[in-house]
Amino acid sequence: MVLVDVLEEHLDEAEFRWLQWEKALGAPDFSLMEVARLEELLLAHLDGLVVGASSSVESVLRPAFATEDAFRICAAAFSLLALGEVDEVLLRLREAEPEARAAIRRALELSEAPGLGARLLDVLRREDTAPQAEVLEALAFRQEAPPEVLAHFFTHGEQRARVAALRAALPLPEDAARGLLPSLLDSAHPSVRAAAMGAGLASGVRSAWETCRTAVRARDAHSLEAMVLLAMGGSETDISLLLGLLDAEQLRPHALWALGFSGRVAAMEACVAYLEVPVVAQLAGEAFSAMTGLRLEAPYALLPGERPEGAPPPPELQEDLDADLVPRPEDDLPWPNVATVRGWWDAEKKRFAKGTRYLLGRPFNGSVLVEALETSPMRRRHVLARELALRSQGTLMVRTRAFTHVQRAEQAKARAASARIHTRSFDSGLR
């Protein structure tokens, strides 16, 4: 008989490992291989909970839902699903508070329980069932939402449901692209507009691209996703719009993040200039590295613990009582060694041609995009996977927040089809 205290230890460890794993999925200093090692530890403890099923359900798993810890609930829900307790998990989803509901949804996204997709679809189709948005998001993540179901939610009253449906529907059905897209692009909700831009671009609709440009010109906090779309799919002229945003201090970090996906020589030059501005030096270095392929490690980065003169103190050492003390992913980026990076750029910039887009220091094409998706730090992979989905009209999807064995299988499919990925600017061939 499995002792209850052993099962409690498995749940404690699964909670902690799940937190580590989720953070690593968005980290600037983790590779897919390193995430896989964390994941292995997580799965081992989840397996321990399932092996001890006779004791774990009543004594360990069900009590976990009374806590307020999201990752403990994730682990408990995932384990119950593995044990076949689908009805119980769906009931708990319906009755849970928002934070717990999100945790249960995450377990539903990742679970490989047999027939779970069909059960979720059945729940979604019941008009009196709440919460529909979470169920739709889970189905969309699992890629098990049929096109007609997604189309039903394009005009749903709940904003989250519309966003989930639009992001999953690549490309849009022809009637939706013609009839619904204009109003979605003009939505009062920024997240709906952003999702509609992506769906419209994958569907070849010119108004989506024009909306994207207009959003960047608006120069506000609602244009962040449009910045990235413009960077990955824009021409040299479009990139000048992003370069112009660098003058706005509040938008500068977002503009540098977006420019890192543009791969243009003008963006590289701008990043070199901002290496000397401590507030954004790490972001500028990250973007420059992604475009040129220069790895920011010694001698091109400061040694661990070193900081340039004028750099703000780490969040935990901030004395400003109003400062945000929550560490940001970019806080873990290396500090560039300005002198050595400049020296490298002076020697190498002649091989980067204006008018060409670069990724990892190589002219952009489908195979380079897939390679970058396989090797880039985790937090950049989410955007690269989005670009792959848009450029393939939804036929090549890598779920960068799925378990790593799923990601590897999807990357292998993308690698095999890389020669067919279109690499022109997004405004080429739009109707």
C-alpha cells in the first residue's frame, strides 16, 4: 500500500516542478532541451500520484482543490484525468473560481486522457454550460476544435472566446473573411483586433495588414502585437515605422522586442546604439543576437554578477517603494559587453545586406525559421511559432507551451515541409 505521506510528497514536488516548468516555457535563458529535463522531473511525480491511485484520490488529490495554489490544482486535475475521472474534473471546472478554473483548463490542455477532446466538445455544445471560454481555449490548444465550432464563436459575447476562436482558425472560412473580419478588425477590444489581424493575414486579406500598420502608427500600449506582426512580415518601409517608436521611452522596450524579429540591417544598427542605454541594453542585446546570430556570452557579454555603470539595481534591491519588484523574464538576459559587440559588428556588418531579412545571422527562409524554432531561447519561440502558423496558413503548428515530446513531433513535421513555407512579406499577394 502506498503511504499517504509519500503521495503528499509527490504532490508537493509536482506543484513545485510544474511552477518551474511553466516559468521555463517563457524564459530567455532556457532551451527546449533544458525544459525537457525539468519536464521529466514533473512527469515522474505526476506518475507517482497515478501509481498510488487507490490512496491518492480521496486523501491527496481531491483536497488539493480546496487550496489556492494554481500549480497544485494543475497537478491534481492532471492526475485525476489520467485516472479517468473526467466527469469530476469537468464538474470542478464548472464550479471553480477563476484562478482555479484557469489551472484546471491548463490540465485539460495537456492531458492525453483517451476521448477527452470529444468530451470537451460535448460540454462546449451545451448552451447552459459555463465556462465556455475555458473549454474552447482547451480545445483550441489541443487542436480539436472543428472549424464550424470555431466559426460559431467569432461573434460570441465573451471576448476571450472570440480571441481563442480567431487564433485557432487559420485560415478563416471564406464567408467569415468576407463578412465578419471587417467588424472584428474594428472591434473595441484590443485583443480581438489583434487576433483578427493574425487570422486575416493567414487568410490573405489586405485590410488585416492595413489595420496592423494603423495600430503601429497609433503608438500606444494596444499596438504591441501589431508591432511584432509588422516586424515579422513587413518590408523595409514598414520597419521604419518600428524604428520611429524607439523615440517613445514607454514603447522602446516593446519596439526593441519586435525589431528583433525583423532581421533588418537598420534594426541591427538601432540595437547596437541602444546597447549603451542601461534600461534597455539587455533587450537590445537579445534582439541583436537573434538577428545576427552572435551569441551573447563571454567575451560579448559581461561576466555573471557584473552590471554596467548606470544600470538599475535588481528588483529585489530596489529602494523605490512604488517600484515593481516582480522579476521580469528580461532580467535574466545577459548584459552585453558594448565594446566587444561593437567591435564584432564593425568587422561583420559588411556581410549583412540591406533589403534582406536575417534570422540567426542567415538570410530568412523556411528552414532557417524552423531551425530558429528548434534552437532559440524559449521566450522567443512563441513568436516564431506564431509566424510559422501564419506563413503556413495554419498547416504547421508548434504548440510551444505543450509537453516537449509534442513540440518535437510538430517541429519534425515543420522541418519536413520547410521548403514550402512562403517567406515573402505579408502584404505580398493579399486581396
